[in-house]
Amino acid sequence: MKERLIAVVAGLVLPVAVFGSETQVAASGGPVVIGVSMPGGGSPVHDALRHEAEQAAVTLGVQTAVEDCKWDFGRQSVSIRNFVTQRVQGILIDNIFTTATDPYIEEAANAGIPVVTVNETKPNTDKFLVHVGGDHVEVGREAAQFIIKKLGNTGSVIEFEGWGGWPSTVGRKAGFEEVIKKSNVKLLVSQSANWSRETARYLMEGLIKEYSFDAIFAANDDMILGAIEAMSAAKIDPSTKVTVGVDATPDGLQYVREGKLSATFDLLPSKQVVPALQYLVGYIKKKTLPPQKVILVKPELVTKESLPGG
């Protein structure tokens, strides 16, 4: 699932163009340095994005300067500006809130430094080279389709959302509810559990007392695992319900193997950050452009049957 997509950048056949008002060219014989702006660590997806970027950089023969912004989006703005001041050859941003990054993406472009973004959000400016991200609306749609099929297009479902206003929260909820509302599966309630296992467990304890349900969709694995823990504590066998999470975390995959979690979706961080970095290095070295401006990576459904030995 976490397959590496390292390819030889020189082998990419892409159109040639100039990006920004001037062009940064790696000094002959000198290292290409890529500034990597991460919103924060401690999340399996964001940690995987950082790891994949660092590994891909080694393969591509470039150096990375990584700034972990400790979930301070003001600090992320500063990190991008610092990269511009340091005159790195390119910048890769794990992008969540465009208000924190757009002005500095433009500043970088105006200084001739190409910028690529990955993960949740494409910039609202056109001054970026490429955005390669997860398709959060599609993962919601596919989660709904999985539940509808498993339930035979009947029954009821509970939904847990992430933090309000986050692009991935908005996208996953929109995709899920778009499909569910066209089906005969009833959406009983949708609540935010703030991406938290503990919060989801607490909320689920109350929902169990209030509702009879057949399925649960949570916008990340931590929340679905918290809901499953609450069911187990209430003597409800989770294997009797259809449960779906997102992110394919180690704990989530273990629950899938044990039959406690019906499915999770892998957003394939390597398929986001590795091509983004390839395109960035390809532009720096050869002035080639990606085949398109926005590339969304299709999520991968993970069930017990799809796992090795399943």
C-alpha cells in the first residue's frame, strides 16, 4: 500500500516553461535544497508525508530543510517566508489552510522559487507549480458506497466528523452525505469528535443509549477506533456493525485484521509527496512542468480480505 513511486526525473517527458518572475537554477555541482514546511507532527498521515519526502529527496539527490510548525499556522507562514529569505531552490508545503500559505506562496513565486503543495488543500492562488493531494470528497463518497452495499441499501448510520472548518473534514463530510442522502440508508446523526479517539469514545457512549444503528463512518481512524471501543464496552460486538475509518493507521489496520473494523481508506501519502517532489526537482533542473496543475490521488479501500494473508 505504501509503495514507493520513485522514478528517474530525467525520464519525465513534460513541456518546458518558466515559473515566476525569475528562475532559480541549482548551482553547477552544488546541492539543490528544498524547504519542506510541515504544519505539525504526531499524526500518522503528516508524519508519513514527511518521511516520504525525506526518503524521496535522498533518491532524487537533493537536500531537504524541514520546518515542523508544531500546529501553529502562523509559524507555518513564517517558515515559508524564511525559506524565501534563505533562497532555497524550491519549497514543498503540506498545505491545510490557504490563508496561512497563499501570500507566501506568491512571495516565493515572485522571487523565482517554485512551490508544490500536498495533502489537504490546493492554494487559492495560481502561483504554485503543482498540487498533489488526497481526494477527500471521493473518500467520503466511497465510504458511503461501501456502507450502502454492506447494508443492502437499508438501515442507519452514524457519522463522526473531524475539526470544524478543516478542508479534509469538509470534503469527507460532503462526499459521504452526498451519496448517503441519495440512498435508503438513514443518516441518524453527524457529530464532530475533533479527530480524537477519546472524544469519539465519549460521544459514542451517549449515542449508543440514544440510537439503534447499523453502521458508523468516521473521518479518521482514531475516531472510529474510539467508537468501536465504546461499543465493546457496552457489550456490542463491533463485527455485527459496518464500521469505516480513514487513514489506514497502524492501529486501524490491526483492527481490520482482527475483524473489529470493517474497512479503512488509505490516502497513500507516498503517491502524493513523491510525485510532487519529482515534479519540483524536475522543474528546478530542467524547467519542465507537471502534466496538470492539480492532481488528486484516488483513495485505496482496505479490508481484511485485501490485507496480506486476509
